[in-house]
Amino acid sequence: MARSIKEYDARLDSKKRLTLRGAKTMYYRVREKQDGTIELSPRVLVHPEAISQKTLKMIDKSVDQLKKGSVSEPIDLEELNKLLD
């Protein structure tokens, strides 16, 4: 587990927002756990033009396969969810 480098108390404002001091990125993935713990993970959003043509073609091919119904069996993510919790 990573060590804390900063710790402070915060409260929600009147619009139920929380301010992060010294935030390193603009976007975060939020995970709220059953015990009330909230986990933030930094996210980097990529502009569509930054995605390579090869990747875009692969995405198009995958969508075509999906529309045709040529898909694999559903994946059971329950085990992964247990590991992440």
C-alpha cells in the first residue's frame, strides 16, 4: 500500500463538492466502497486525434463484429471485484 504524502480534513460545500488541495490532474476515477471509503485515481483523457489510425481501425472492426453478433461469452468479473475490494 502506498504511503500518504499529504493528509488533511475537508468538508463538502453547499453544493456537495469537495476541493482537493494541490490536485495533480483535472480528472479522477472515483470508487466509493461499502465502508464509506472513497478512492480517487488520476485519469488522463486523450483527445480522439491522439489515437493512432491503426487503433481506430481496430475499434471499428470490433464494433462491426459486435453489431454482427460475433462476440465471446460474457466474462464473470466477480473474482476481479473481490480482489479490488
